[in-house]
Amino acid sequence: MMQTIYADVLFIVNLIINCVILAVCSHIIGERKKIRIFLGSLFGAVYSVITFFPEFDFLKLTFLKLIFSFLIVIISFKLHSLRSFIKNILIFYAVSFAFGGAVFAVYLFSAGANFIKIRNGVPYFNISLPLLLSVSIITYILLRISYFVISKSKGRVHSLHITFNGKSCTLYALHDTGNSLTHSVSSLPVIVAEKQAVFTIISDKFVAFISGSGDTSDEYMLRFSAIPYKTVSGTSLMYCFRPDRILLDGHEIFAEIGITEQTLSSDKKYNALIGFERKT
């Protein structure tokens, strides 16, 4: 007997699953805009329902699936740069596969063949709402715990969005307990960043500052300073600047940015060092 499948049930199930997947992604990425996550989940759920109908079979073409997944990520998270977009896409796929594994585990240990139906190439979960919510909550908790353990063992890399003089850039900062540098005047912590990573937003002001040719009445020129710091070879000077705004994992913090000529990561996984964890 062919089972009746209701579009509203299909929509609600996909909406819940999308919300869980994107919520985990938001924690990893460091952007927790609930309205954007909901809109992205809503968009994905609508896509799932539409592709359920034979008239829209063309939407299940591989390249169109990729485009729609890209759109879900763009809707859910800010598009800072191509690099951050690619990272967000990879995180989205990784979490989706992990959630799929959890659902498959439930499939093996529960209702078996009656649990998942495939109709017109679209999976339909024959599952009660309480069980779906339970699976979603448990999966969310397990993924959060797994990410926490992995990030602690490897040293967590934070998303760092910096705005200065109307320009912005995104950095990736490794939490380094060895970086205890603080600014001698403002007493703010100093986040050490590679020069090339921030140069696009400070180039004109920075060159004027170190050459001594800048306008001393310019507010942004007063944001630059030089502080002493100790190295293995002795004491040196580090140029710093105070941005208009710094977002650490999507949350505003206050710090100075120290500029270094050194390459901080040989494999380019991060380009800044931060000596403190944001308190949640």
C-alpha cells in the first residue's frame, strides 16, 4: 500500500533538521544570528518540499543542489570573504553528513525500513515529532561536545572580523595562552596579526604613521602606537592600532591589534594570535 505523504509534515521535518544543522554550524563558525539561521532553514525546507513534486525534478540536478546549498549558507551567515564562504560551506557539509549519520543510526536501531521512505528521489522520514525532536537535540549536543573536544585538543581558531576607517577584513586567530601582551597605555589586550592580513584596511594611515608624515589632527592617525615587547633576542617595538570594531566569533570585544611581519602559521590555518578566550 502506498503511504500518503503530507507536504506540511515534510516541510516541518526538514525545517527542524535544517535548524539543528545550521545551529551547530553557527557555533563552529562563530555567528549566532537566530533570524538568519531560521531564514536559511526555511529556505532549505521550502526547497525540499518543492523538489518532492515531479514537476520540479530539474531542481534535483547536482549543480542546482550545490547552488541551493550555497544559497542556504549565504542566507544563514555573513559573506565576509571568499575564504570564509568556502570555510562555511565545508562546515555546512560536514555537519550535514554527521547529522545524516546520526539519523541512519536511529534507522538501524528503530523502525528499520518503515523509518525512511524515498519518494521521487526525496527522503521522507516516517517519524513522530517527539522522536524527531529527541534525535535532533541529542545530535546537536553530541556535535557540540565533539567540536569542543576537538577544538580544545588542537587549539581553537576564532573568527575575527575587524573594521577600521570604513574598511573591514576577516582574520582567523589561534587561541595562544603564551600571548599575554597588553597595551601599555590603553591596558587593552593585544591581538597579534600578520601585516598582510590587515594591511588592506590600514595601508594609507599606517604608511603615514611610520613615516611621520600623517596629519596629527586625523582621528585615525591617533589610533596608531608603538609598544615594546620582549622576544627571545631581546626587546623590540610592535606597531599597534585600535579598530573601530572587533567581532570575535560574532561578538564584540575591545582590543588593540599588533602588527607583525612574521608568518604565524606555515599552513595558513590562522593569521593572528589571541591570548584570551571570550567569556560566554
